[in-house]
Amino acid sequence: MASLAEATTRSEAAERPRVRPLIATLPAVAWLLAFFATPLVIFAVYSLLTNQLYAVGTPFTLDAYRDALTSTLNRTLARNSLEVGLSTAAVTVIVGLPIAYWLRFVAQRSRIAVLFLIAASMFASYLVRIYAWRTVLGSRGLINSALDRAGLIDQPLGFLLYSRFAVVVALVHIFLPYVVLVLYAGMGPLGDGLLEAAQDLGAKSSLLWRRVIVPIMAAPAFSAFVFVFILSAADYVTPQFLGGRDGVTLGVQIQQNFIGVGNWPLAAATSFLMLLAFVAVFAVGSFILRRLKLSDIRLSS
């Protein structure tokens, strides 16, 4: 009997550490279910219903998905969203990588101050930054005024504002601080000794970046790329203020279907198709990283 009681006590003691982590995760699980899973379920139900004026009706149908996939306008806007997302993500990562490298290896006393300024810029109002770019890129903005005073142009450059170029520029400005911080954190495994060893072995700047820095930074750079791509391709605020006819994205159409037209099933179906496209982009990128054996590189300082 004593041995049985001891065995029962040991079994309960062994199970107790397993139960505690599960209990600790319950608030996070409840939060995700309430604010992530529940809206997805509601959108899924909306996407299967029929359309009425600012309402939905039964029965369940796939007509909304068929309309979203066969719409010529949706295909055009999806291509615009893809181009805006890829351009913004690529430019942001390319610009952010040297800045993060400078912060990690070059900046010394100024590093804390620069990081503080980068973090502080993230608290600036989204709309304020968009309106600031309208002031800079407008026909009477800073760029056109400066070029006109210099005698380089006879009339304002029309492509600067209300174009895909303006949308990409504004989105790069908005997401660059986040990317710099992600890449800076990802450079933690890059120790000074590693770079010095590579330079002692004859690696010049270009070779150092190609053979040492880029492989180690591939996974963080991919994470930053996907983060910017998803948010910029799905954005609908910046294209409305800066996009014009060429810079309209699919997010604008989804917003119009929800609010302007009241076609909730079509808007929900289009949203789910965009979500599937984003998942596909992430899956393809992760597969490429694994094939190139760049997803699990870890080095210590």
C-alpha cells in the first residue's frame, strides 16, 4: 500500500509540471479565439451567404468566391496589390539592412540615440505621415518647387503624386522602422570575431556580405519581407490618399464592398482569397529557405 501511495504521489508530481504550462497559456488562447479565430469564422460564414442591401441572406452558396475569382477588376487590383507589396517589401529590406548593419557594428555612442529615434518615429500618426508625403510629392510640394526653382522642370512632375510610386514611397517610410529593428535584432548572432575571421581569411566587403552576412540574415530578412509584404499589399488607407487610378489595391475594393456597396459576402470572400495568397507566399518562401538551408543558421557571439 505504501509503495502504491508513493507511486501515485510521484505520478501526480510528474503531471503537475505539465499542467501548469497549459494553464498559463489559457489567457493567450482565449485572446486568440476571441479576437482572431472568431472574426475569421464570422467572415467565413458571411462569404458563404447571398448578398442583400447592406445585409446578408441565406442559403449557403459559393457565388461570392466565384464572383471574386472571375472579376476582371479584382484581377487588376490583385496585380496592383502584388506589385505594391513586393516593391515595398523589397525596397524596405534592401534599405533597412545597411542601416541595421551600421547600428550593429559601426555606431557606438550614437547607437542608443538612433534606436530611440527609430522607435519614436513608430508612434507618429499613420495619417499624418501620409499627408506629409502629399505635401512633399504634390504639384506644389517640396520636390516640384525645388526642381522648378532650380530651372530643371517647366511643369510639375505628375507621376510623383497619385501614383503607385507615391504609395510605395509612403509605405516604405511607414514600415522602415519596424524592419530596421527586426534586422538589427537578427544580427545578434553576428559576432565581431566572426567578421574579423572572415576578413583575416581574405574576404572583402562584397564577399563578406555574400558569404557571411546574407546567409545568416536570410531568415530575419525573410520575416521582415513577409511582414511588410502582407501589410502593404492589404493596405487600403495609403492607396486612397496617394494612389490615384494606378495605385488602387485590392484592399480598397474590399473596403468599398463592405462600406460603400454593402456586398459583405463578396468582401469576405475576397478577404479570404487574399489570406490564402499570403499563406502561399509564406509557404513558398519558407520552402526556399529550407531548400537553401538558410532557415536554421545559428551562431553565437
